[in-house]
Amino acid sequence: MKHNEYASLEGLCFKLREIEHIRNQTNDWELRLQFIESHMILVAASGKGGLNIDGRFTELRQGSVYICKPGQLVEAAMNSFDERGIFFMRFDVLVDEGTSVHSMQMIKKDSPFPIQREVVVKSPISVSALCDSICQCLMDGDSLQRFRGQILFQELLLSILQDTSLVKENDSESGLEYAKRYIEQHYQQELTIDHLAKVAGISTRHFMRLFKKRYGYSAIDYLAVFRIEKAQQLMRSGGPNRLRDIARHVGYQDDIYFRRKFKQVSGVPPATFIKNSKKKIVAYDCLNIGQLIALQMNPCAAPADHPWTDYYRRKYQMDSMLPLSSNQWIKREEIRLAEPNFIIGIDILVAPEEQEILRQIAPAFFVPWEKNDWRMHFRLIGQFLDKTAAAETWLEKYDRKAIFVREQVQHVFKDESLLILRISGDRYNVLGKRSLGTVFYDDLHIMPVQNIDFLEDQPITLDQLAVCNPDRLLLIIDEDTVSQKSWRTLMNAKLWSDLRSVRNSRVDFLPAYPWVEYTAFTHELMLDEVLKIWRDRA
């Protein structure tokens, strides 16, 4: 690890949220597949098992420490503990934004914490003893002892940073990742290709080629997109910032160049973006959330009972978003009191008489769902909200990204067939092109299995699954008890072990949400996830 990488620790604070010591238990310990919201440390003092981070499997080794960051898709399982057990910790990283006396902000994505994945510690016994002391302090009823536990946690982080060596992949890849993080941490400064190449420890020409190959952008384009996204965050906050102040804050000294770059990335000029950000738009149905976010318009109200609403609120800092009731009459009154500028819904999910009542509250558009694909849904909403240019810019960016991802993973899929199977309750459903299947089959050109109509989602029996016998299988399993029981039934069936994809270890997993949604936002998110899971597969 480069020593100057520790410079990212400047201005950071660390708060241990939770620690658990698992030992001497007869049952296996597992962490269900999930996007983690905080930083995570797993200390494998004993036992054996596996850790899956963003689709990449790592065998858990006794004596090692494993670190994951917010936003990563993580799954873990361990067994065969002795009295030493394992330690599981969640902690928050806060950064000093320096804009006010109350400027500490919790980091929820793009963490600058300088290490992740497996860390081989020099003294596993010392680390385990320190973890045990932390546990004892935090369980103590004395406030000073709990305070001491937080101090010991800082010592644990220091010990890991001082006495470890990272298990690296290769020098150029770690250098590229370091340069990418450097851009995200120093975007306000003037950065040149030569400087970034030196940061990565790679020649300038080699760096330019490898960065674009790895991330799909040139380093300078990535810097521009990151700066504009930071500018958009400031504009959405609704503060009194002037446009030239925002430009200076994100690293642009030339106002005209900033406006041009902003429109190039966003599809609209800065002034239009600010005006649109002030509009109050209700996402009447769950799927409308992902459509509006892709249009860079955060809804002011959205259904509260959707499994992913809280994720959207955290990721896009929509703290003021009103959670709407599932009761139609209460929901209608909540919308009326919110006094929105627009209401966006879906025609087949809202009765015609209710649509008319909502149109009396505010101009409303109900997406004609069944006659159009997700791209047309997106365009029609953009047209209604006078955001056609932004919609087309987003779609052009999506298509470029799809081509890039296709090139990155084509060596993995080759001519192999893929079937996407969702287990929901006691039903086994094949997902087709009116779901995330469109990303794989239409955009990434991955071959579907034969003899199945992939235009719509459809049920499938276990016998039919055996006949399809796909080369690859992507499983989405709902988290309820009945779905998990159906999954165990499938695993215990003889036909499961006979499937080609199972025999060849070509089975991958995704959580149910948000992937099953048929929206612009979730499809772009799926492209990112495809890269995480399959790009570096052999």
C-alpha cells in the first residue's frame, strides 16, 4: 500500500456502532445477502467459511480480518467455531466537510477508508484480545467504560492500518483504483493526467489506456462527471449558493466552461436544473421513484411500504420526502396537503376515477404501462415534465455504458445461455424482457435459453427447469419464510444438482430489490452490478 494513501484519514472520525462475538455455537453463522449501509469488519479468530463481496467469493481464513464498505453487496457464512469465535463489527466513518461548526457528515458511499477486503494481520492473537476488550467495555453499564470501548476501537483500526499487508490483485489495478479514489477526494483541485498517472504509479500513456478500459471513462471525463454530480447535490440542497460559488467549490474557475460541462453531463443548463430541483413531484407508485431519480428529480412524496424507499432516501439524501400511506383515502389527503406541482403514476395501478380526483389536486400523468417498454415510459415522463433533453441525454449515456459493460463481460458469458429465476413464495418465475431480463438479453446481448417466451415473466416448474438446463443461472430469492422454504426444496431436489449451471458452478445470486423493478434507474444499477460480479471472472 502506498504510504500517502493514509492521507485520506485526515479529517475522518470513526464510531463503532455494533460489535458481536460469535463463539461455541452449534448453528452456522451467516450474514444474509444485502447492501450494507455502514462499514463492516469481520475478524476470523477461528472457524471457516466464505465471504462474497460484490459477487466475488473469498474463502475466510482463520487469523485474517475482512473489511467492507457501504454500498457493497455482501454475503457471509461461517461454521466450526471454537471458544475464540469470530467478531462482527459495524462502524460509521464521518468526514469533516468544513462548511460549518456542525459539518461532520456520515459517509454512505465512495468511502475514502484506505483498506478493504482481506487484511492479513501480523498478530491475530493481539487483534482478538483487543476485540474482546472492546466487547467487554461496550457491554459495561458504566458510561466511561463504554467510552473506553470506543477508544480501543480506534486502537484496533490503528493496529490494522499499521501491522497489515493487503492481499492485492495486481499493481496496475490497485494503482488505478487508488487514482480513482484520489480524484473523488481531490476533485476540487486542478488535476492533470500527468499528475494522476504519477499518483497511480503508471506511465501517462499506459494510465490513460488502462483507466478508460477499466472504468469506461477517461480519467478527465470521470473527474468532470464527479464534479457535476457534486454540483447537483449542492443545487438540490436548496441553499443560497450562487452559481459561480458552486462552480468554484467543485473545481471550476471558468463559469462559462462550468455551464457548458454541466449541460453536457446533465442534459440541461444549471439554471434549468436548479428550477427543476424546486419542483414538488409525487411518485404515486413505487416504480415511479426509479424513473424520477434517473431524470434527476427527487420525488417529494412516495409510497412508504415499498421495500426500497428507505434506500432511495438514504442514497439521494431525500430526508424531506413524505412517506405516503398505503390507504387510498389517507394517501390522497397526504398528497393534497403536500401541494405538489405534478403527480406521476402508472395507469394500470390507479383506477380511472382516482386518476381524475388526483388531477384536481395537481397536473398528473399516468404512464401507459403495458403498451410501452421502459425506455418509452422514461421518455413519456420526461416529455410531461418538460425534461425531454435530460431524458435523451440519460439514455445516450446508458447505451454507451451498456456497450462498455458488454465488452467487459463477453469473455465470461461467450455463447452460454442464461436463465433468470425468481423464487417468490411457493412460485418459481422466469424473468423476461419486462424486467431486469431486458438488461441481459437486449442490452448485453446474452443468450437466453431456448423454447421460452421471454417477452413476459412466467411461471416455471422444476421439471421445466430441468428441461431448459441453462448454462448459467441467476437466482433472485425473496426473503420471506415461504420463499426460503421453496429455495431449500429446490436445492434438495436431485434435478438441482444435475443442472449444467450447478455442476459447472455457474450460479449467481441477487437480492429481490431493487433488481426486479422495471425502471431506468434499476437497469443502470444492474449494469454496475454486472461489472462487479462478472468482469473479473475467469
